Amino acid sequence: MHFQFENDANSWLHSYDCYLRDVAGVAAATRIRYWRVVRRFVAACFDDTAQWATPSVQQIIGFICEEAASKKGCGRGVPVTAVRSFLRFLAWRGIVPSGLDRAIPRTRLAAHASLPRRLSADDISRLLDAVMTSKAPCRDRAILLLAVQLGLRCAEIIAMEIDDIDWRAGVIRTRIRKSHRERALPLPQDVGTALAAYIEQERPSGSGRGLFIGVNNPPSRLSNTTAITQIVKRNLRRAGIPLGRLSGAHMLRHTAASRLINGGASFSEVADLLGHQRLQTTAIYAKLDLPTLSRVSMPWIGGAR
């Protein structure tokens, strides 16, 4: 079977990105990961000619194996998911046979094989103290508390607006772009105090409805999730906390979840706070409830080791 590209590979990649955003509702960071893999997939498995032959299953699997070999852990599953997604897009457009994506075997990964990285109470205290040397200490403190107390994602923090804070009700609204849903969360006193200090002392007046503003001139709204990641990393460095593979806002999100679990919150309550649609997603934090695990663990044969 052959198909004709409307213009060239780039136009199809652009159409695929629009499909991920508008039809599949995929978050921007995930779209970027998929797009990078699919760009290499098109270059490797399709000829740059007027008529592009549908690649064989062997070609597709060969590409995925080569991609996965250069990755570690959960990253090995990205090529599989990305290529499947692209083949579903092509089938949706009537370009390749429906069901071709199901010919790709699953990547075998141990479920929840690693512990999510999180900060200790002492680390959190050092991190919050470190913002005092930042160019925008009140802003950074508010952002860090939103992540470590409420477990907000970078995209949720970036999307926040002034009107999302209901001071009277003690509620803050967030938008989950991954699921296109909004949710209302309780506003803890320390988070509310930090937000009020930022708005009163640092946030430039007349800078629109976006809540968090950059420090450059002219002042403008933080519009990229990378900005939140960099704010977290800069303050981790100031606090002398080593950076690992996962050192951005998502580590603070893991910290919020693990504190709740160890404090006795149910998985349902944690899932509601984090905006998880499935309890299975929250299940990884069961491994962080160390007191409970110690009560149910089996003794080592032959005595303690």
C-alpha cells in the first residue's frame, strides 16, 4: 500500500502534533517526546519519494528496538507509545491499515520498579530558606509551596491566574491540561500567606491576569513549564540539595504525595489531590509508606541481615 504526503514529512508531523493536541488531548511535554521519536521513525522507515510505502511490521519493530536500546527504565516504553500513536493517526487519516499499531509488542517493564524521589522535612525547610537569595524570593516561595504542599504540576502552576484564588472560601482552582478538567483544592494557610506576600510585594501591577510573572524587563507572564523546573532546580542548588534525574517540580509533587500517605491519608484522597484519574497511578506511593511496610514485611530466613 502506498500513500501520498500532502506536502512533505514536516507537514505531516505538524498535522500529527495537531492531532495529539486537539483530538487525543496530549500534554505539550508528551507531544514533544512523541514528535522527536516520530520524526526519526519517518526518516528511518519511509523513503523520501512521491509515493511512500507503508513500512513492514519488521521495519517498525526494528526501529523501536534500536530506539529502546539507547534508553533506560521507563524511557524504553516511549518509542513504543509514540510509534503506536503515529500509526493510529495515519489510520485515522486513512493512510495505513487500521490495527497496524497492534502489531507492535509491549515493552516489558517491572511495575513501579523504582521509588519516586522525594525530599525529607529537613530538605523542605532548607529549600524554602534558600529562596531568600533569589531575585524573586516571594514568587519562588509561593511556587515551591504550591508544588510541595498541593502537589501541583508545572503546567498547572503556569496556567494559574489571579482569579483562581478564592480568598474568602480558602480554595484554589487549577486546570489539568492532560485531562482538560478543572478542580478546586483547599488553600493551606502557609500557601495562602506566601501567595499574598508575592502579590502584595513583588508581582508587577498591570501585568495581566496571569499569576506568576518573570523578573525580566518588560515583565511578562511565565509561559513555559521549563521556567518552573528551572526555579525549582536553582533553589535546590542554593539549598545544597543534590540534583538527580528527577529534580524539578515533579519531585516536589512526589514529596507531597509521600507526606500525605505517611500521614495516614487514603490513596483515594491522594489521587483526588494529585488529579489522578486512576488509583493505579497513585499506587506507586504505597512503597513510600515505610511504617506500614515494616509491619507487613516478612522476616528474612535465618534471621536479620
